Amino acid sequence: MKKYRVIVWGLGNVGRAAIRMIINSQQLELVGAVDVDPQKIGKDAGEIFGFKKTGISVSDKLDTIIKTVNADVVLDYTPLVRDEKGCFSPSAQEIIHVLQLKQNVITTLPIYFSQATDPQMFNEIDTIAKQNNVSYLPSGLLPGAYASYIPVILAGIMGQVNKIIVQSGEDDQNNTSSWVKVFGYGMDPEKFPHERLTQGIVSYYVSGVYEIGKRLGYTFDEVKTKHDYFTAPTDLHPKFGLVKSGTIYGHRFTMTGVVNGQEKVSLIYVHKICDDLIKEPQIDNKIIINGIPSSLDISINGMMPLDESYATSAAPTVNAIPQVVTGPAGYLQALDLPAIVPVV
């Protein structure tokens, strides 16, 4: 059995889940771990998370690691930043730099289906990857496996597809990621920058709508967006502190591709806290496909459990390693590769 040599770049929540998968796999070998956190640098990449010892020390020098360990792939879990418009802007230049070092890159960062959302970026990444005979794959849970991979595969059992709705969401009450602050839990809704948040969330998720539409043969006349916010009916106590009654505790974002006035692809995503106490807005992990037969309704339970919410974000990247390493060079999409199955 071939062993794929892996560098994990970014040891946050998703990186933690990836390290565990790699440690437990017979097909994968961890050969590098990179992070900027001084509390992690120099320590064993498994032991920092309470896992067994890997023999790989965390470094802050990605280029040095790449040049010395002969890896097959770099898993990029580096943090997002927000631009002046509030949109999430992962650095394409950092990805390009790694490709220029002749490394395959798989990432959860939402530089996803860029041929629709940013053709110039797509062409730049695709060209550099092909010049260096390596690949770039954006994946993750969403955008990625849950939108668009799974809905498109499920649509393959339909005789006709008229509309797809993908519903999902997450309870952030125990989420310690710094980006959770963008949702303004506990803020006065009158003072909250709603438009800025909407721009940021749409920039993150909307590429999944475009890919589903493209795979189904739709050319959207427009993509509509809607943001609804919700205020707490009573005081709430998430892990990060008090959220008072009347302040923001939830958001629902709807992104819809429209053709000839008809809604064809919708992604509905909820961010909220304390879903165990207050069910509105409801978090539904559900895919609905209308056509022939009239409606296919699929629920996926446990996709983002509070205790291991990042496992399903890391898995689509880790499980895709064999397909990427042995696949064609360039900017790839998971739906164009052989079926992605669990690594063993």
C-alpha cells in the first residue's frame, strides 16, 4: 500500500482533526506540521492535541519543511482574513507560492469554484499548478462536500431536476474560533453591521451555489441573497459569555440562483447559539431536490456535533489526498475526480 506523505499547515481546530486522521491511517504519513503559535512550535504535532506522539515537531518555517521532507501534499488550514468590504479573503498568493514549490495543495479555504466567482484567480492558480505539474483542490464541508459534492451526486438518481435546496447551519455556543466574533452575538441589532456580515458570509459560501448550478446546466440570471437576524428572547449563556435578551443570537443567510425568474439552487445557512434551548431559526441539515420524482428529501443528522464539529471539515480534504496526488495537474474540483472514499 502506497504511503502518502503529508504536511499539515495550520494547527487550529481543522488541523487538529486532520492530524488525528493522519495518525490513525495506514495510507498517510505525517512528515511536517506548521503553525505560527509560539506555544505549539517545537512541540510534537500529536502531543499538542493530546494524541499519541508523532515524532514530528511543529515548525513555523513552511518553506524549509517543504524543501526537506519530500512531501506529496500540503493541507492548508491557515486562517481567513477579511478585506475592507467585509468579505473573507484567503490569500491566493500564499497558495500559489506553495504550488511554485512543486507541492500539491488541498485546502478548506473558500477559494472554491473560482472559475465562476473569480475567473482571474482561477486562471492564475490553474496556470501555476500546471506549470509545476501539481494540483490545487479546494474542499471542506461547505463549500465542498455538503455543497456541492453530495447534492450533485444525489441528483444523479433523479429523472429530472427542477430545483435543489441545501439547508445547513451550526450552533456556535461552544465555538472557540476567533472568526465567530463576526456574528456579533450579544450585540445591539441596531448597531450591528448587517450588510458587512452579509457580504462576508456570501463571499464564503456562495461558490457552492454556482457549482451546483453549473453541474446541473444552469446559467443564472442573478444570484439573490437574503439575511435574517434573530434576537434572544431571554438571557443566554454560551461558552464565551452572556448574551442578553434582545441582543443578537442568530442569523439565517439565503443564497439563491435564479433562471428566468425561477429559483433553481438555494443554500440556506444558519449561524446561532444555544440551539438546545431555542429552536428558531431552525438548523436543518437537509437536501431537497424537486423534479421527477416530485421531491427527494434527505436529512443528514450529526454532521456538525458540538464536541467534534471540525471532523467533517477536515475529512473531505484528508480523504481526497490519494485522488489529488495521483490525479491531473491544475485547479481541480472534487466532482471531477474519482470517487472520494475514506482513507484507511
